[in-house]
Amino acid sequence: MDNQKNTEIQYNIDYRDIKYPRLEFKTGSLLLVLPKNYQKQTTLLEKHKKWIQTKNQTINTALQQAKTKTLNQTRTTQELKTLVNQTTQKIQKEHNFKINKIIYRKMKTKWASHSQKNNLTINTLLKHLPQKLIEYVIFHEMTHTKQRKHNQTFWNTIAKKYPNHQTQEKNLLIYWFLVQEILTKTTLNNKKQEKATKSCEK
């Protein structure tokens, strides 16, 4: 993966075996996913400059707001599973959204996902979020059992239960950066401890 800078725009490039280029902000920084031998990234950046600037502003705002939030450091993964199971059962009864099975694992780019087989995958890092926000994530993903895409029909369904869903989505972004910050610090501390342990062993 290449690290590049275009005047005010910093970005990474990932060349893949794909047909069309795309832009991603899944981890908070701009990633250009490009076909192999693609050489028009400057044109691509200029074409989507306004979108990139808007996304950058949203992310910078979220990073600032993250400083005012705190994570739940006491909820265990098992407690998260219990909460998710109770919430999915309630939603299935109230809205007839059918889930096949629930899978738990750490995810690098999203809080949860829904598959075509109606499987729900939950990021175990959700345990650090407030309960109301966890419940929103579950409802959001379960709504995909009726509507796969984030179209107007999808958001209309969301809005019936969560009229303030825009705020919920912003909070998810804020907490995402807060969780990533904690994970980074934990990783660095672990590396320091490992280094110190190896030094003692010598």
C-alpha cells in the first residue's frame, strides 16, 4: 500500500485486481482502491474533491467530539452477547425481521453486518458502546432483512423507530474513533511490555 499526498489531501493507495477505482474512508483516512497499473489518481481526486473535503470535515468533527465521550470498560463479551440476543428476539417479534444466526468477532471497518443468508455479524467491540446505541446498530442491520440497500425505503423504516437516526449514525462514527484510539494505545503498551520482558529474559 502506497502513502501519497496531493497538496492538501493525504491518502493511501491500494492496488487490487478490480475493474473500477473507488474511494473509501472506512478507517478514518482516505484510501484509493485502484485497478492495477491505474495512473489517473490525480484526476480521480479532483473529480471527488468536494466529497473528500466533506468527509474530512465530518471525521475531524467526530474526532473532536470523541474527546467528550467515554467508553464502557466493564461490559464483558458475554454480557454483550446476552444483550444482542435479547434485542434481536424483541425486534424479530415486533417487526418480523428474521435472523438465521449471530456471529461474533472483532471487525476492522464496521460495527456489524448482515449477510444475504440473514446472518448477523457483530463486532465484539460494540461492548464498549452505550446500550441504546448497540440496540440501534442491531435494528439497523436487521432492517436489511427487508431492504438490502441504504435507499429511501430503508431509511423510512429506520426513521419510524429512530426519528433521530442521523444523530445515532454520527455517534457511531464518534465512538468508532474513540475505540480505535484505545486499541492503538493498548497495542503500543503491549509491545512495550513484550520488549521489556524480552530485555529482562536476556
